[in-house]
Amino acid sequence: MKETGIRDNKRLLLIDDDPNLILLVKDYLEFRGYEVVTAENGREALDVLEQDLPDMIICDVMMPEMDGYALVEHVRQDPRTSWIPILFLSAKGQSQDRVKGLNTGADVYMVKPFEPEELVAQVESSLKQANRLMHHSGTGTDEASKIQVPFDVELTPTELKVVQFVARGMANREIAEQLNVSQRTIESHVSNMLGKTGLHNRTELARWAIESSKA
């Protein structure tokens, strides 16, 4: 049986130009209950981020097209993605490399080769921290910290079905199976709803659906 907890239905974006590493890490993380989307370099990752926002990014540093540093700068400068936890994977293990990675905007810096269990532990720790921050802002008395959505947002019947499944904690893959459509179609619906509502991620979308009695 799959372990439960913070990892359930969490979507990770894994970026590396080494197909063998992608395959190994993706298989390991999926075995541990995560949903994993992959990209070969920073530019491809930005295309993925345009479509749907992950709960965390795991990124190689040295890549063609766009390296990890440039990607992280893009992610941190965009309000839509600036909140996403980022873990750097790198073969460069000198202290100055770690400092540069963290100063660029990564939350965690791990050196290759690494133990898969340590990677999972770092991922889980980062997601828990992000979750704590989100719950803290969500339960505060500051009005600005509450979910803010335009009052005239209208969802299509299909989007309403999708957001109800999201609010129940279902992954895009599971929703696609329920509605008998492709996962890409569900990702498109989620992306459209994020655009309509101005929300940042699936967690906020679920919270909004529950608070506004759409779920």
C-alpha cells in the first residue's frame, strides 16, 4: 500500500539533461507516491510551468539551452511561480557552488551522486515547510492573506467537475481516468482555472473550491 502523508498527490517537476538519471529518479519518486513531470532543460521546464504549476521543482544545475541558475532566476521573478520550493541537484560539490546555488534562489542543494532516500527526505521536508507557510498565511487574521478571487469568476461545467476532484485531493492522472479524458486535458483545465482565478497552485484552487462551496 502507498504511504500516506504530505506526499499524496504532490506533483514534482524534475529537470535534468541525463535521461538515465531522469528515469531512475522519476521511478523512485513515483514509487514513493509522487506525481512526476520531467523536462530536459530550463527552457523546456518553463514551457511546462506555463501549462501547470508543480508543488516542487527538482533541477540539475549544468544543462544545455538554459541552466539551473537561469531557470531559478526566472521562477523566483515570476509571482505565479516564486513560491515553489526548488531543490538543486549538482555534480559540483564545492562550498562556493552550494553558496551560489542557494543565493540564486534554491531552497536545497544536493550533490550527485546521492542516496535516493535522502532525496525523498529533502523533498518531503521542503513540501512540509511550504505547507506550513501556506497554512500559516491561510489561518492568519490578515485579510490580504486569505484566498482572493474575482467575484465574477465563471467555471464551465467540466471545470467545475475538475475542481471538485482537485478539492478531494485527486491527482490529474486520477481525474483524467474518472472523466475518461487525457491527463493533458485535465492539466489544461487546471491551468485555465488558475488563470481565471489568479490563484497560484492546485492547493489554493482546492481551498477556494471548498471555501466557496463549489466542492
